[in-house]
Amino acid sequence: MAEQNRQRRDEEGKKSNHAESVETGSVLWRDTFVSEEPTQERVGTADDSHGLGESKTTRELRARTKALEALTRASDLFVGLSDSVEESVHTLVTELPQWFQYPETIEVRMRVGNDLFETDGFQRTGDPLTAEARTRTGTVVSMTVVCTDQRPDTGERAWLPTERKLVEALVSLVREGIARWEIDSLKRVSDGIAVLDNDLNYTYVNQQAEQLLGQDSEELRGEYVWDVFPEAAGTIAEEKIQTALETQSPTSFERYNAEKEQWVEARIHPSNDGVIIVFSEITNKKVAERDLDHVLETTPIGIVLLDADGDITSANSRAEELLGLSRRKMDGKGYDHPDWDIWDEAGNPIPREDHPTTRVCETGETITGFTHGITLPDGSERWLSSNVAPIKTEDGPIERIIVALEDITLTKRLEQLIKTFQPVNEILNSATADEETKQAICELLTDTREYQYARVSEHTPGTASTESDLLERTGAVAANESAPLPIQSQTEVAPAEVAVETGDVQVVTRKQTDSRFDRWRAYTLDQGFQGGAIVPLQHRGRVYDLLVLYTDRGEAFGSREQTLLTTLGKRIGQVLHSLETERILHADTMTELTFESTDPASFFVSASEQLGCTIEIRDTIPASDEMFVHYASVRDASLDAFSDIAENADLTAQLRQIRHAEDPPGGDVEIGLHRQSLAQTLVTDGAVVTTDTVTDGRAEVVCEVPLGTDIGSLVTRVQESFPETTLVSKREYTPAAKSNAHAVGRVLGNIFETELTDRQQQVLRAAMYGGYFQSPRRSTATEIADALSLTQSTFSYHLRNAQQTLFERLFDQLRS
């Protein structure tokens, strides 16, 4: 039915247009003015006001002639509208006074829609000529004609009947011309157009809108919109139309037609006469957006879309996570809103003019890799790398801006931590005194954004941590006066014990904690910190001290940071060990301890007793935190029998035979043990083992420690591991008093301990006792490297560097 009506209207329109092309509107009005005869009352009456003696009949005839001329001119201007509507209306208003009987006294105002056109000096007077009409689309066309020369007796102008009709005829003709122009314009529009008056009744619907609305335009005309579509009443459609009328501001909304599986966008343009609604089918656009949303939701980076003004229009889930805000809270928020707390590497706020989105808006160029920090609404901090690019229209202006966000917090934190720890290495490389070194490390660590508090707490090897060990001493450092200084913390005892026992960094943060450390976590948060860490300063399985750190960083002490802190703890522990060794070498007085043991927990004691042999352990070298490699000589027992005992002992490393002897039977071996020898226990506690011999199940171990070492604690730790062990002698001496102390030997020993790295010392000792330097070699580089868990190339590298350093320093000192 709708299609039949449409075809009928098209045919009538074609006929009407043809008729108008032959006979203009002015000709139609000519019949009205020409056929009209003067009435009797007009005949023979003169114009009293001007006293010209002219009869009314004459004036009427002349007025009709001018009216026809005016209508002919209006037809020229508005039939076909060769010029713009504004130009045609302006011309008509300017020329119109000449077609009234007293042109010099006539002023004209004409309104078309919201636009006004008037002659100079127009001022409304009494008894004006007025007419008003509306086009099919609701556009108001009105005309007001006034006379500036009023009658002295009444103050009004006496208008001729023809002049009154002329105004009405002109308004009607102009309305039809504009209506045809509007309809022709709307026909050329691909979008659907519906026009509602102020009462929300339909005044015009084009063919495209008919299809989208599913209603015939003739049936819609004059109907109240919510009577036609009651299902849309009370929805966003009614809300948006009402808002547009009240605010006189354009707006839009989208609706989905489930029956047609169709998306339609409605753009509402209000005016004083109602609203014009432009309908566009956006199904393909919505499908593309859905596909784009799917892509954005599966991408691992955050995506934020902004309009040309820099306001957020959409964001994916990853962006919500990175920015700590829901899409609802981000929608419409400007990139330069003061709530965004972003800062540079120094922690300074990034000004608007330096913001990447500002620069993109100003230059239209893409910016990549803009690195900045951001404080999230929950107070945590994150590092982001932003790529910002404009999306431009075909003619050039920026239509949208896309921002891609990547979380680089871990990488940035790692970079900052490496920068923080690098100066610590410089301090350690030049360390000469342990207390000064510890103080300098604490000061350096707190002189950054990373840590707000640091101290090194004492730890006595082999003893449990106590509250007194964790007392704040002079080494404690706070980043600033506002950071609290924990005078003591009983809550640190438990994590400190675990750190010593396991050798691992123990941490607590706002988001993570070991259930055993709940009190420590509560204490940390109460002090205003976000996290705390206890780092064991260890070397060769011995924990020397504990580094205690607190920070106000929300994302603190992750796995990578803990790895760095573990490495730092080992490096500091190595330096503390070296400083202690240095004290031993240069101590004025040493203590020599002699232990005897028959404890079968010692592998060498057990093997010696079973074989009835003598075993001399020539060196004990740490291969890892738990594994020590021993180089031993066996007498009065075959190496095969010794190997069988080792195999049955279920050792963590394989025994390797280096040299065989037949008479007496025996030889040299290399064997790795896991805390199964007295020497390993003593070395771990910092003692220097000088003699380690086991005969028929009885071991004699002689070691040296500096004067002042807690001998009681050392003996206790040895006996805890090997109960059947006794301290048989203890004597003090000065190293220079030894009868076999040769000058060159002392020089080499000093160089060995102070100039070579731990790994260089290890490979040099292993090569020596493994027979690598003998000819023929008793061990290859690969065999010794395997025992130390190294590659052959690494072993060779350290060995060459150790030899070069040892002899260069020796010759330098001999020449000096």
C-alpha cells in the first residue's frame, strides 16, 4: 500500500511540475486580480488623505497591475530557485516596496525559518500587513509590511484591499517555492528525513525515512509521533527529542530493530518550529565496530579512543586495567583532566603542553614510545609507554585520536633498580671497613625513589635471630624526615629467621604476604609503607648480616626485584667475607683450633673406618651454596673400594679418580659432598682449614680464626652437625712468628686472597689439587669444570685470568 501511494504521489508531482513550468504562480494569481471588478462604493471616490483627486477605481487598477508585477517577480525568484534561498528572499524584500502605491513610505520584514530579512529602518507600526505560512517540513514563512507615513487622525495607514491580498499571495508563493526547494533537496539526501512540529506531529517524511520507519509518509503526516510509535515512548528516543527541544542543541541516539536486524542512528536538529530528525542506517558500521571491539578486547595492550576534542569515547578492558578506571568513568573524560596524575622519570607532573595528545592535536603527527608514570585511583603507581596517533578525515582534519598503552612497569622498575644498585657495586669494589660499607650502602639505597628506609641488622651465624639483633642502630637510614624510623620491630624476627634458614629474600606487601608474617605486614602498613624486605647478606652458605628495606611503592618487591636483591645480598656477603678474610690475613694475633672427631656422619670418617685407611683432605672448594668439592689423597686402600663406599653413600656428586697408586694402594680423588664433612662446616663459618686428616675412623682438623671470634658458638655449630666431635686444643699466635713463613709466600697468599675473585680462587685451587698442572695432566679442563658446575670455556677463562693476575701482582711487588 505504501509503495502504491508513493508511485501515485510521484506521478502527481511530475504533472504538477510540468504545469508550473508552463503557467507560473503569478499567472494563477492574475485571474484573481484581473477578474475582480471595482465595487460601487469605490467608484468616483477620491483619496482624501493625499488630495490627488484620483478615483479609487484608478488606484485599485494600478494596485492590481503592481501586484501582478510583484507576483511575476516573485515567481522569477522562487520558481526553480536558481539562486540561494537567502539571496532570493533578500532581493524580494529589497524590491517589494516599489509595488505598493506609496513606495517611499513602505518597510518590509520577512522571516524564513530562523532567519530574518528586512529593509533598513524597519520598525513595526500600527495596522501592519501580515501573512504567515509553513512549508511541509515545518519551515515558517512570514511577511510584515508597515507604512512609516500614518494618517494624522487615526495614526494608521489605509491599505488597499489589493495590497492586503498581495502580501498573502506573496507569502503563499514564497512558501511553495521554498517547499519545492526543500523537498528537492531532501530527495537528493541519502539519509532518511522526518520533520516534527513543536507538538511533535509529523509534517514531512522522505522516502528513505519511510523505509526505515516502515510507515507511509501520507499516513504519518499530522500524526503525533508517540501515537504512531508507542513502543518508543519512554525510551532514549523520547528523552533525546525532548532534550533537544528544551536545550535547542543537536543530539543523537542509536536504536536496534531486532525484527529487521538493523541499526539506525537518529540525529536530532531542533529549531523554533520543531525538530528535524535525520535517520541513517549504521548496521555495517556497528558490525565493524563490533569486530573492532573484538580485536581490541583480544589485544594485550590498552587501547583508548578520543574524539577530536581529546575526550575519551571508548576503551578496551586492558586499558581499564592499566588506568584503574571503568569505561563508564572514562567516557567523556578529557585527556588533560586534572584527575590524571602522570609524571616523568624525576616524578615531576607532565604539563599539558608536553602531553603527547596535545602535541598530536597541534602537529597531526604520530608520537611513539612516550614513557611516563601514572598514579592510579587506588594510590598505586605504574609505568606506561604510550603511542598516540591521529585518525584523519579524507580532507585532512583530525577526526579521532587513538592511544595505545603498554605496561612497562616491570621493565622500568628493573631499569631503575639496576641504576640504584650500580653505585652500590662501586662502594663494594672499594670497601675497606665493613661498618662504613654498610652505612654507605644504606645511605645510597635511600637516596632514591625506590626505598624510604634501610638498615643492616647483625646476625651471628648458627644462632637464631632475636629482637636485639634487629634493633635500629646507627646504620639505619631514612629517605627523609617524614619517613618513620622503626626503633625496633619484634615482627621482623620470624621473617629474619626464615631468611637465615633458607638464604632467600623475605618480603611483605599490601597485596601479598606469607601467613606466618601477618604481624610484620600489619606493622609495615601501620608505619605508612607499602612493603618491606629482609635480604640475607650471605656467602658460601653463611649469612653474615641482614639488609632490611621498606618502601612506599605500591608495586614493590616483585619476583625480578627479589632476584636483584638476592644478587645484591650475595655480592655484599662476598665483600663482608673478603673483609673478614682480610682481617684474618693481617690480624696481629690468630687462634688455632684443633678438632678430633669419630662421628660417622662425616663421610671421610665413615669411609676411613670401613677401609682402615688414611684420608688427607688437601682442599675444600665451594662449588655452590650447598655443594663443596673435596680433593683428597687415600693411603692403604684401593680407590675402587673407596668409590664403592661413595656410591653407596648416595652422594649428590660423582667421585672421580685422579691418580692411582699400587704400593701402598691408594691415590688421589675428587669428590663432591653436601654438608658431610667437618671442613665444610668450618669453612662455611669463615674458618681457614690448614689440616684435615682422617686415619682409621678418627679425624684431626686444624683451622685458624681471628682473635676475638666467638669460639664457643663455632664449636657448638660443629657439634650440632657432628656430635662426636671434640675441641682438643686452642692456641694463639702471631702469623709473623711462624717458622716457615717466607716473604714470597706471604706475598702470594696476600695476592691470592685480595686480588683474585672467588671463582678465580676456586678454579686455581681445583686445577692445582686436581693435577691439571702436572705432566702428564691427571685431570682435563672439562673434568674439573664439571666438578665446579662450569663450562669448559668458563673454567679456562677464569684460570687464565687468575694466573695472569697472580704473577703480574707478584712481579710488580718484587720489583718495587
